[in-house]
Amino acid sequence: MEIIIYSTTTCAFCHVLTAWLDKQNIPYTKKNTDEDESALAEFMSVNDGNLGVPFTVIKDGSGNETKILGFDQPKFKQALGI
């Protein structure tokens, strides 16, 4: 499983999300769209028109993707099977 979080340095919910994942011992990759132009370009290509952050893409081992806008804990629990 691969988890990619697109965030900004000033996003409070991004910090809440990463703290929650850390507490669950779930690894992730965080990409700051306001500091990295390539991360911003990647974010724009996967966000389905959603400009809000955090925007998370969860890829399972079968090639399926779950995209979550914001920090919706029930959606994360369902997507992560916890």
C-alpha cells in the first residue's frame, strides 16, 4: 500500500492527518505543493479538480486508488482497513 498526501505548509488539517497516521504507525509520503513545483504539478494531475488540501491518494497492491479530500477519519479507516 502506498499513501501520498498533498499538503501545504500552512494547512492545519494536513498536520492533523499526518499526526493521526503517525499515531497509527502508518507510513506515508507527504508532498508540499507550496514548496515543490513538481509536487504541485503532480497534485494538479491527480486531484480531479479538487484544489483543497490535504488531498490523499491511497494505492492498494492491486492497482486500485482511493482519493480523499480533507481529513475524513471514517473514510481513512475504511480505506486503510482499520
